[in-house]
Amino acid sequence: MDDRHRALARSYELSAGFLDTLDDRPVWPRATYEEMLKALGGALPAGGSDPADVITDLARLADPGLAGIAGGRFFGFVIGGELPAALGADWLTSVWDQNAGLNSVAPAAAAAETIAGRWIVDALGLPGGTTVGLATGGMMANYACLSAARHTVLARAGWDVNQRGLFEAPRVRVVVGRDRHDTIDRAVRFLGLGQDAVREVATDNQGRLDTAALASVLAADGGPVIVCLQAGEVHTGAFDPFGEAIEITRRHDAWVHVDGAFGLWAAASPRLRHLTDGMAAADSWATDAHKTLNVPYDCGVALVRDPAALASVFGVHADYLIEGQGDPTERVPELSRRARGFPVWAALRSLGGDGLAALVEQLCARATQMATGLAAIPGVEVVNEVAFTQVMTSFGDDARTAEAGRRLLAGGEAAFTPATWRGRGVQRCSLSSWATTAADVDRTVEAVRRVVASL
């Protein structure tokens, strides 16, 4: 027990020290993966070490390979920070070490997940009774929802996929927009449907699905069909026209899924809710709590209107389990898993409904500020319509744009990450962290200005 206390005390000391350095340390890692292999590698020692010393060594050795994700100037990919209450709850989650699969074994963990799920459903204006499962991330949240979709559309066609598998089953079509996230395709492959099941629909210059093209694709063939819409295109932040798209899909008895890894949370804001108009009429929704909600990694959220659809896929019965009604394991692929409900509960409880709306609106305000500042720099073009939290920039031709991104990362003031949009090289900036202040944005804009001057 003394070892535990000393290890935890040292962890707290080092953690607090790390957080104190975020404003000054480079945002991008200073060491490469190969350098980290060398620093952390070597043969496994024959003898053990004092736990507190191990924690000290780990922090020292890992430090050059850490990104400043928890700070206010990491805009790479779409990665949020850690709300203080969520971070504290995540520490407790590790200390408590609960296996969150069963109500009977971890009733507190299961209850926290259930209540947090109800709060999310209410905040997003989704149908009452929608069931919520917490998976590892948006990829597995999409997988969980599409698993329920596959089961349901095949059942409507008279095929029990649980009993009979996919051999000789009716072919399921998965209709997607041209600019869907790659995790949709990955989930389709995981489900055994195959890439050939994917039917692509044209999108506009911001990545929004074309509803006339959707109607044409759906009319071209019959059979079971799943339609995937998007709340927040990963480059532009654009939202599909949910109301019209869902009305069209209902004529074909399709399951409608919404991938809203970061954009789903727009529904929590009265000022931004219009972006998600009609979205609540879908059958399932997926998001990442570690993006816009700013819960520590990892925490994907799968939401399904019909609880039986998820339970029919993931329900498990074994003689050694003490099973309960609505066990968390019935909602996600994992059986044994971390108690992700605690930090989600803590994040939502600390914010409240008004605070959640304010968080989302703050991120959008910072994105608008960033876009305005960047657009004022000669030689910088903001490529997208900044409707939510994504800002996409070009610095001229592709080579110049790529070099600007490299120099910004090397300078360490802020992190943008490269992407390609409509065949054109861009740098993508995602405003996802509660910790990003107006001063952080100004500091980033000045760093970009210096990079442009140096090109």
C-alpha cells in the first residue's frame, strides 16, 4: 500500500508539472518514434525497480515524445483536451479499476454510464429511450451502430444474421457521401459487408451530401440498405441536409446512421442547433466524447434509437456471468472494459446544459477568430466555409503549403496537420479544446505570419 501512495504522489507531482509547462513547451513532439524506441527500449531488466522511480523515469524518458494536446494550441487532426472534472474522474477511474461490463460487478460504473447517456440524449435532442454505449472511439461507435443497422435491415429482409451469418444473405448496400470519414468504410469491412457494398453519393464543394444524387442512388437498386450521413465533415466541418436526406431514405425502408464524431454536439447549442435540423429522425448516431466534449481518451459514444437492435448484436450469455437487465456489455463490442462513464458523467455534471452549449459555442467562436486572422495574412487562403470548428488553409501551391505546415510544427508554437481537399494540398486546423483562448489563437496567427514571411 505504501508503494501505491508513493507512486500516486509522484504521478501527481509530475502531472502537475507537465500541465504547468504547456504554455511554454513545443506543441509538437521534439523526438521521433525511432528516438523514443531507443530511449524506452533495451532488454527487460532481470530485477524490478521501485514504483516511484519507474514513474519518474517514464516521465523523463517520454517527455520529448509528448505532444501538447492538453494545451490550447494543438489544432491537429480533431482532438479535444481534458476538462478538469473529466481528468480528475479519469484518475479515479484508474484507481477504482472497475470492470464496467456488468451491472452486478460495477453498479456505480454502470449507473454513471446510464445517466451520462441520458444526459447526452437530452442535450442533443434525440428521441427519448435512445440507448447509449461507450466504446473506444468514433470508429468503434460507428461500428456498433452499423452492427445494429446490419442486423435490423437483414431481419426486415427475413434473414437472421446472428444465426445464419452472411453467407448467402441478401446483399446490404451502404450508401455514403463522397466525403464521409474513412472509419465508415473501415466499419463496413469489419462487418463483413465488403467495400463493394459501398455506394457513393456526390457532394458539394463543402462535402455536403447532394440529396438529388442520394435519391438517384437509392432508386437504382433494391434490397436492404443503410444510409450514412455526416454531422461535421472532417475537413470543412459541413453538415449534411438531414431533414431532406432522411425523408428520401424512408421511402426505401433504409436505416439512417449519422457519423457526428465532433459535429453531433452542435445540437447542444441553441445558436448552432440549426446545423443539425432533422438529425433526430435518424436511427443511430455516433460521436467521440474525447473531441468536442473534451473527455480524456478513449471514449466513443454509440447512440441507437432502438435498444433491442444493439442488444441483439452484442448481448452475451455465459454461465459464469451475473447478468442484469441492460448490462453495458449489451451496447458495445467489448465485454471487459474501462469504466468510461465516470469521466463522461463528470464532464457533463461540471458543465451543465448551459455550460455544454457555451463550450461548443466557444470552440466555434475561436474557429471564426482563427479564420479571420489567417485570412488577413498575405499569401494565406482559408479554403472552406467556417460553419463549425474546422479551418482549412492553403499557402499557395501544394509544395509551399506543405512546407508552411512543416515549419509551423518545427517552430513548436502551434500544430496544424496536412490534408488533401479536392486534389489540393491544405493545412487543417481544428478548434477542439476547451483550453484554447483568444490569446492562443492570436499567438498562433502570429506564428503563421512568421512562417509565411520565412518561406
